[in-house]
Amino acid sequence: MIVPAKLMQRIAMATLAFAFSTAALAQSAPPAPAKPPEVPRAYIPGLEQFMGWIQTHHAKLWLAARERNWELAAYQLGELKEVMGDTQELIPNYKSLPIGEMIDAVITGPITDLEAATEARDLKKFIAGYDKLTENCNSCHSAASRGFIVIRRPTASAFSNQDFAPARK
């Protein structure tokens, strides 16, 4: 089949017009906005997670002192203070309650007493300080309308994979 010259000319012109218009559109279209880089969202544990960690260190503190492992007791006391400090910093208020201030009021005296008893390796003073801290925790729970959460001395270890006795030297 022979294509007439005029038809060939029209096809060539249409092809060129299409090519030029596509190139012009590509150049004049605004660039797509750059997608902002994905930044990981910071995770802040809830009050219940912090309280779970506090309860864990509270229990381990007792278990260590009961075995007269004063080095471990001092470590657990430090961990307990750290988690309480994190709680105060990250959750200063919870449901209109000044959690940071409440923790401060609860722990200041007993923690100082526990530090002194642990340093002196005095079990009798440790028990008094521990019981006062536990009583204060329960008072705080009551003040926060959570009196159904009652903390006490551990009666057994929930940590069967940890030996609380002092290391043999």
C-alpha cells in the first residue's frame, strides 16, 4: 500500500506536535513535593509501665536485702530512684493528678533512710525504711483513687532466674 505524500506529511506533523506538547508539559509541570523523611515517633511509656518497673525494682530491692546482698540492694535502690525520676520527668501529671509532686512526697524520706541502711548494711533499719516506702506507695495509690493497688513485701521471688544471694568470693 502506498501512502500519499500529503497523508505522510500530516502524520509527521501530528507526531511532532504530540512530541513537542508532551515535552512542554513535562517541563512546565511543577515538581511533585518532596515527601518529608520519616522520623520515628518517640515512644513514651504510660504510667502503668513505669509503675510496673517500679514494682519490679521494689521487689528486687527487698529480695536482695533479705539475702544481705547489699551491693545488689544498692543497685536496685539506684534503679528504683532512676525509674521514679523518669516517671516524674515524663509524666508529671496524670488525669489532673500531680504525679511528679506525689512521687517526690512519697519517696524523699524513705529513700534517704534506705540509702543509709544499705550503706551501713543494717537490716533492721532497712526493713523500717522499706516498710515506710511501701506504706507511702500505698498512700499515694489511695490519694490517686487507686487504693485497690496494694503493694507489700514479697513473700517469694517472682524471678526464678536470678540469685539474690551475695556472690561468693
